[in-house]
Amino acid sequence: MAIPITQAPPLAASRAARAPLRTFWGELPRALLLLAGLASLVYAASGDNFTLNILASSFLFAGLAGAWNIIGGLGGQFSLAHSVFFAVGAYTTANLYLKLGISPWLGLVPAFLLAAIVAVLVSWPVFRLRGPFFAIATMAFTEVALAIGNYAEWLTGGTRGLSIPFRLGLGNMIFRDRLSYALLMLAFCALTLIVVVAVHRSRLGYYLQAVRDNEQAARASGVNVLRVKLTGMAISAGLTGIGGGLFFMQVRVADPAALLSLFDFGVKFALIALIGGLGSLYGPVLGALVIIPLESWLRAELGGVVPGANLIALSLLLIAAALFMKHGIVGLGHSLAARLAGGRP
């Protein structure tokens, strides 16, 4: 009985090893088509600063949710510590710019590397845990990072936070118009999406899925489970660090409580991926395009009427989506397509 189970991961891995380039290049046109559609949204919203702000936030969270999906969706490791990697990238980029005068464009590279290193160091012992215990451990790490951030004034500015002076210029990544920020976040979304496609269609992606589906069977088949998890986490955290750097340069002022917020960042990455379609290529993008504008609309319509009503409404919608759309927007689309085609969903 053990033979069929243990054969599955090597078959998946060998399939990826035989033609990783063919599968990546075969998927790339669809990814580029989606990105072209997002670019058309930016073009249609040119001149409308409110819409451009929402689009910029949507693209940013689409990229961040896509980065989380590498380890959370493909790897099955439900991490709640990604707000830490987000903050590491933000503070790395900001401090290099403020203290050493290094352009934020160059600061994104050490932001990626440092976030990946922190993720590996933290995940090495935590990956011994599984399921809800892993999620609780990562959540506890977020609280520890928040306490450290509040006291490390030389790095984070403490409870006062850090502030980036308003110096317009491409080299400073500071723009006057909202269109530039929308395009910048779209570029980040594009980078993340291409990396996700590359990982998904590579040997690493097949290994991550094998570990997610049956970790013991994958280990018995010769998969180095710890190395696969750490590699997936490093890539995921590095991309999240880049997103943190971009976010800080856009808002130009933030404190540890804002950057390390479990709901605003840590949990939201996972929620967007879940609503869009956990483990799918394009689910995080679709989830962000639904959740972020909806959240903004609820805040504008309900937030001023009854305090907290927008959060209650959003929570109820998310619960309903989790109950009736178990495979997210992508899964719902596949089900509807199957019904229309006359087949079984």
C-alpha cells in the first residue's frame, strides 16, 4: 500500500525536471495577458487619483498575497509572520535611504536578501511544527517583532516611527502624481506573478505541492522536506520584503504598530489568497482586485455611519466566501465553466 503513495512525488518531480522551461513559457503568455488587462485599468483611471490609489493598493496586495501563496498555498505552510518580513524590507529600504543616502531602487536588493535571511533563521526551528501549531508560532513571532520594533528606536524610530522627507525625484522613488505609484505597484505585481509562475512550473513547485499533500510520503520518496520549505519561505519572504520597501516609500511615514499589524498585513495576505484561490497562479491577483476595492467602499459607506460597521460587513462577506467558495474565485470560475460546458464541476 505504501508504494503508490511514495511514487507520486518523484513522478511530479520528474515531470517538472523533463520540461520546466516548456511549462513556464507555456504559462507566461497568460500571465502577460492578465498584466496587460491590469495595465489597461490604470490607463482607464488616468486622472482619477482616488481610483489610482485603490489600484495601487490592489496591485501591492496582489503581489504580497502572491508571494505568501508560494509558501502558504503551494507549500501548505500557513504563515502569519509575513508582516515581519514586510517590515524588515520597509525598514531596510528606509534606513539605507535616510542614513546612507542609498537610492530606494538599490535598497530593494538588500531588503529582499535580509527578509529572506530572517525568514530562514526564524523558520528553521519553527518548521518542526505543523498545522495550527506552526501558524500560532509565526503569530507569536510577529508579537515579538512588534515589541522589539517599539524599543529599537535607532532602527524603527520606536513608537514615533520613521519619516521620509518629501524630495521629488525618480531616484528617490517619490512622485507627485498617483499614476506613477500605480505603475510602480503594477511592476511589483508583475515581478511577483512571473516569479510565482516560474516556481509553480519548476521542480521546487512540484516538491512544495508534494510536501503540502503528504509530507511523510514526500520525505520517504527522497525529498529534502526542510530544504524545500526553507527555499519556498526565503523566496516568499524576499518578495514580501520588496513590497515592504515600496510601501514605505509610498506612504513615507510608518511606525512598528502599523507595519507589523497582524490584521492589516499578516492575515490579509492569507485572506486575499484564500478568497482568490489558495495555491492557484492567479487567485491572489483576483482576490486583491475584489477585496481591496470592496474594503475601501465599505469604509467610505459604512465606516462613518457606525464605527466598525465596515469591518463587520467585510468579516461576514469573508466568512460567506469561505463557506460557499471553498476553492476561491478561481475554483468558482472553473466550476461555472464546467457547468456551462455540460460537464461535472
